[in-house]
Amino acid sequence: MYLCDQLSELQIRLKSLNYSVENEIEIKEEFKSIIKKHIRLMGYANALARNLKEYFLIQNLAVTAELCLNALMASMSTGIALAAYESSWISWPLDMQKDLLLVITAAQRSFKLTAGGIAYMSMPTFAQALYNGYSVFAVLRDVIN
């Protein structure tokens, strides 16, 4: 947020430069000051990116791993139902057959991980989150410009 604020301030300063022969020296000094500040801010942004790159990598890997594990759990659950059905349940006692029916029924329900109890973690949810994030970015960028 600090960088955004400082870059916005530089934009305002650049837009307000009104060159004339009478104020040539002041305008050149102001322009140099803007350039120097922009270089400092870009250096700060690069340092921030270098220092946080591992954090962002881990965060993205964690989200990807969570989505993959969610898909794996759902497919493994379906495998349990199929394995239970393919067992030799016909020769089992009636009480075990009823229990097996409960296992099959429970295994056919998909696992659902939630993000804070608000939304189910799934590929469509992740895609929607990316879309929403970009939409907010685009709106904020339009507002600033």
C-alpha cells in the first residue's frame, strides 16, 4: 500500500509539471527529483519481491497441493465404494451386508473441504477466486487511473 501511495503521488507530481522558459530550472529539478524517487521506489519493490518470493512460492504450492489432495480424496472415496461392492459380500451375514451398504453409501458422498466454512475448495472455486481477484485489480486500476 505504501508503494501504491508513493507511486500515485509521483503520478500527480508528473502531471502537474508545467514547463515554461521562466520556470525551466525549477521544472528540471522537480523532474530529477521525481525520477530519483521512482528509482528508489522500484528498488524497494524489487527488494520486497526478492525477500518474499519464497513465501509466495510456498503459498501457491500450498494452494495447489490442497486442491490436488481434495481431488485425490474424492477419487479415493469412490474407489472405496467400488471395492466394497466388488467384495464377496453375498456370502456375508446380513448384519455385515447392511454395514457394507452404509459404507458404500457414505463412500459415494464426496469429501468437501471448505475455505473457512464459506466456500467449498474445488477447481471451480479456485478459478472463481482468481477471476474475482483479477476483477478487483482491474476495477482498482481503473479507479486510480
